[in-house]
Amino acid sequence: MPQMDAGSFNAVDPEKLLRPERATHAPRILLLYGSVRPRSFSRLTTQEAARILEAFGAETRIFNPSGLPLPDDVEATHPKVQELRDLVAWSEGMVWCSPERHGAMTGIMKAQIDWIPLSIGSVRPTQGKTLAVMQVSGGSQSFNAVNQLRVLGRWMRLITIPNQSSVAKAFMEFDDDDRMKPSPYYDRIVDVMEELIKFTLLTRDCADYLVDRYSERKESAEALSKRVNLRSI
């Protein structure tokens, strides 16, 4: 294969993939939601998801998007931006839950994702981490928001799990204490969180190896060669 750079091509190493040293701490899951209304059903759904994750043994943190500026409207040193980025760096997996508004995710949801950079220095804060996507709707069941969130998850190099949740007529699914009623929608959220925990435990210890790419190794080798061979002036 003359078009391939042999020095950058690595055979799959089963030891790195299947038998890495295993972490023993609780999986760290960050949850984001896409509404700041006083009674936000994406927030209530996210809180239910966090309770389920904790029952599975995870450590969870929920980011409150209220007060987060529009992307690029302030410097990245803004306290809410830094809070979000620190939580992303802390996490090993994420849950994104957006209302569907005008057939799409909300601007509040997209703004949070847009504030998460693909890289900070040499660190890629999302690459190789797990992601579960959910949405709530005021009307009939839809999948527009979760489909868009999947596209963004792929773009951010997240391992987006197959299962997902879409809660229709969300205003009917919560009681007066803001707890979700028993229903197939609740059962699906349990399914999604169970799958997220399993994928996180499977991948977090070999995440760097899973996303190690031939093309990037080749590019790095070429850049190093140019730098080493650069003639002094």
C-alpha cells in the first residue's frame, strides 16, 4: 500500500484495548439541559436522569445554563463559561437534554455546546467520552432534537450511545412535586442511563486509545520532521 505511511500505521493492540488498568472511582457524569424557565421540563427530566445515574453508582453534576452568555459575546474567562468547561473536563460522560422548539433543539442548548471547544491547548475535553441524548416535547413525540444532538455529539468526538429518550407532552408526565410519574417514558430513561453507565465503564479507561487516529499520527510525525529538519538561520 504505497499511499500509506508505514511509520504511522499501528496494528490494534488488544492489551491497550481490552485490558487497560481499570479505574475504581464512580463514573463522573455531567448533565446539561436546554431551558431556563422556572418549571423547565428538560431540567426536571435531567434531574430524574441524575437520580437514576446515582442509583447506578455514578457521581453526577448538573450545569445550570442561566446566566451563560451567547457564544463569543464575552471572553472565555467569563465565570459561567469557565464553570461549564471545568465540568466538561471533570466528566467522563455526559447527558444532553433539550426541549424541542420550532422543530429543533433550543438556542440555550446549542449555546452550551458551542462554548465547549474541540481543544484547549493540547487537551480535547470531549473526545472519547460517552454521551446520552434526550429531549422533551410539549406535543406529540418527536426526535428532531435528539437527532441534532447526535450530529453534535459526533462532531465533538463523543461516543454517543445507541439508546435515547424522547418524552412527549412532558407537562403531563410530572406530578405536583415535580417528580416524574411511572410510565414507559420513565422506563426508557432508566434504560438510557443504564446503557450510558455501561458504555462509560467499558470505554473510560481506554478512551485515549479508542480515538487515537492514523491520520493524526501521520500529521504529527510530518510536523515533527519539518521542525527537526528546519535549517537554522
